[in-house]
Amino acid sequence: MPDKATTRLTQRDIARLAKVSQTTVSLVLNNRSDATARIPAETRDRVLKVIRETGYQADPLARRMTQQRNQILGVFTYESVFPSASADFYHPFLAGIEDRAERLGWDLLLFTSAPVTEGRRRIFHENNRLRIADGCLLLGRQIPTEELARLITEEYPFVSVGRRDDAGGAPVPYVGADYTSATHTVVQRAQELGHRRIAFVGLGVGAESSADRLRGFRTAAGPRAPHVPTTDRAPGDVLDELLDRRITTAFVEERADAIALYAAAAERGVDVPGELSVIALGDSTRPVASDLDFSGFHVPRRAMGLRAVELLEAILSGANPEQQVLLPCELTDGITLTPPKGA
């Protein structure tokens, strides 16, 4: 293969290495929806494999000259949001996306044909219609790394709503919430009130948002502060562990779990926040009826949706914007945090 460190590869080089025509390479690179259907899957995969192995980069000026804009913005969600039990959580994101898209003169296209495979939705499937849209916004707590990597390899414009780790070494464009700083701040607030026996309650792993919260907790509380998991555990069991450890403040990753913990404490006669302060680190991803004003923070969901559209528009326009953006969370005083007894 040509030495990519000293030689700028052309589409002709890619065609020769993949043993296809230059026209085929061009069609694969531009992923023309009216033409790629006629390219066998194995041929398309062979061309993409050569592109990955050689590090080929299409000339951005040439791409912009041939690009045609439909003014259609795609939205793909890895969790079903319309209708679904998580609709309340995703509504502010979609409201922000709609607001900015309307101002920019874009139409929205919600991709709903993706099949569920092994319990998960996939953006790439036999009949995907990504190329109908000029670009796409991705929503979901966990997005498969291989799909992010493929979007980047195929140079399809997209922005993730939510922070994502690099996909195979390539940076992922995103607009996320700064969970780390917000969690660090609320832990410090509790410490200033005199709380020393504190614990993180929740997953803390898996999705970037979970890991970011635990990271913020650790930077303020230290590595020895307890992490109390919630997976497959009843709220009463979680409460028992907190009381056994003599915890005075629980920093709960999922607001719905904070509501359930509060209810379990009330049933046992445990005073919140007198005996146990409960901090909610964000908003409920599953709807739970409660008007309780938790101390903690809210996720800037509407602002994230709005900003994600602006970032995608900048990318499509050929600008060179900062492609990884974190927005501050909204801190709330609430009524579930007070100084510990005897402080």
C-alpha cells in the first residue's frame, strides 16, 4: 500500500487497492441513497476496509462543492421515546432540538425503522435511511462504540447529545452535561455543612454520564467513600446498607431512585433530611410521580438539544467549531439537605 505518511492518497488509489472502479469509491464515500443500494454489501465493506487501513481522508473542499443540502435534520434515539416510559425525560431534549431547527429552517426526521437486535436498537441496518438527512443527532444513555466509529469512518455528519468517549481513537462530536463538576460541587456543599459519612448510590459505571457522576463524587469525597449499588436491589435494602454504615448523606445518581429511597425512609420512620440527607444527581430517566424538591442539580436538557443542532449546523457549513461541548448543570438548593445531627 502507498506510504500514507508521505503520499496523499486519491480515490483512484483506493479503487485500485479495493479492486473496484473509482465511481464505486465515490459512491461509497458520499453514501448516495439512490446509488448505494446497487452496490453489494461485500463490495462496500471492502472499500471501507481499505479506507480505514490507509487512513484516507477525502478532500474537504471537494466534498463541500459536491454536497447538496436537503435542510433535513435526522434524530435517532437508542431508547424508544415516542411513546415510551422515558418520554418525560427526553421531551426537553426534543423541545430544544425543535426550537433551534425551526429557527434554522430545518425539517426534523425521526428515524423509527431501526430494528431491535438483542434488546438494543441499531442505527445501521439493511434499510437505514440516514442519507435522507443532511446530518443526525443521536440520543441515548449508551451508544455502541462500533456505530460511532462507523459514522466517523464514513464521514457522516452527526452530533451526540451526551458526552461520549472516543470511538476507536477518533473524537466524537457531542454536547453533554458537566456531571463531574456538578457532582463535585454538591458534595462540597454537604461537606461544608459538616457531613463526613457520605456515600454514592447508583451505577457509577456503564454510560459516560454514570461514570462522570462517580468521578465527581470521588474527586471531592476521596477514594474510600462508599459506593452503594442499586442494581436489582429494593429501596429498603439500599436504605438498610446506608443506615448500617451510618451514612448521613446519600448522593443518588438516578432521581427516581432518590424518590424510592425517600419513600422507603418515610415508611421506616427515618427522617429525611434530619437523619439522612438525600441528594439527586440529575433528573429521572423513568417517570416517577413526586413533587419533592430535592437538593442536587438538574440536567440542562433543553439547552443541550438546542446547542447540538447549532453544532451540527456549524459542522455542515464547513466551519471548524469546538466539537466537544459540556454545559453546566443547574444546581438546586432543595429541602433534602441539612447539617447532620450534632454538627
